[in-house]
Amino acid sequence: MATRQLDNNGVPREFRPSLTHPFYFIRQGLYKGILSKSGALKGRLLDFGCGSKPYRSLFDVEEYIGVDYYNEGHPHDNEQIDFFYDGKKLPFCDQNFDSVLCSEVFEHVFNLDEALAEINRVLKTDGRILITCPFVWNEHEVPHDYARYTRFALEDILKRAGFEIMEFSKSGNFILVIHQEWVLYFKLLLQKKSRKFFLFRWLYKVFFVFLPNLTGSVLNALLPENDSLYLNNIVLARKVRQKQ
């Protein structure tokens, strides 16, 4: 297995990529959003839907425990999962954690109310939960891709589950969404073909990844911002009551 390259904060480079990466805008936005709120999570932390725990190094906590759910749309080869969730009950006692991270998971949970009730159960009162989930993205991990959420939907869902939103932010905006989806479209169309020939691979990376990412970055700096279309929700909430 190849050694993963890490940035200065210990995050794998593919989760804080350069302009030559097809997921540049969405992953840079997630990285910055999680980093900005990571200090709010303390003590014993549960990473719900942990996968390879790409953001683990951003958290200064006493214990970091990862739990995930097996499905055929997302193989867990070489991932760092400590416990598996059966979709019904988390394998932990009540009020066992001080904080929870749940990044890019909500859209894959069909029974989200039940999952949040379990997170509420294992989280201490006044414990924090940091959530990211997409607003604009293509279907992925098919067929386990069930929803996209606005801030207003998340506020209602979390309130019913016994949580209160403390901070909310968006990653991306109209300009960045347009350029990210452009790059994503050509990734799905051309990337497999480009692997066969070096010249084609080079042309693909320059003209369909690097230049659109660069153009998006420049236009984003020059044009007025409009974030009514955006890539991801980034939510910091706290548990205010035990879910009955």
C-alpha cells in the first residue's frame, strides 16, 4: 500500500488538494470549514462514518474513536474503523462521548432521524457535534445516496433530535459550484480514458482540471459573491436535551 502524502497539519493531500485535483473546490472548502470549528470538539470524540479518518489530525482530543456502516457502494478497504454500526444501535453506552464528528455522511443515511437519536443517546448533554453534508453534488456511493439538505432542513432535523445549531457556514458559492461541477463532469467523462495515454492524461489534467480550477479561483476573487448556490453545509451544534 502506497504511503499517503500529508500536509503540514497531517491531513492527507487528497483531502487538501492542489489546483490539479478534480475535487479542489469541494475538498478545500471542507478542510477550511472543519479546521475553523475543530477547536470546539474536546474530550472523547466519536467520528460517525469515519472511513479513513482523514481529518483526525485536526482535533486535539483525549480519544478519537471511529465508527462506520458497511454498504456495497463504499468499500472499506484500508480504512481505520474501530467499530461497525448496524444501522440501528451504536455499540456504546449512554452519554459516552463529549463530541461527535459527522462529515459527508447525512446524505447516505436513509433513517437519519433514528441515527441522530443514537448519536444523541451516546453524546453527553451540552456535547458538541460537527456536521458537514453536501448541498450540491452528483449522485455517489450509489445506491446509498438519499438526500441533499438546506440549512433550514438541517435546523429542523437537528432541533427534533435534541440539538441546537451554534454556528452554520457554507463552503463554496455560485462561481465555485459552476467550476467544480464543470471539472466533475469532465472527470466522469474523460478520466478513465486519459489513463491509457500519457499525452491524453496530461491534456486532460491541464485543460479540464487545472485551468477551470484556476479560472474559478480568479473569478471568485473578482466577482461579487452569491452563496445561495453552494457546495457544502458546515454545522456546529450542541446537544440541549436527551432524545426520548
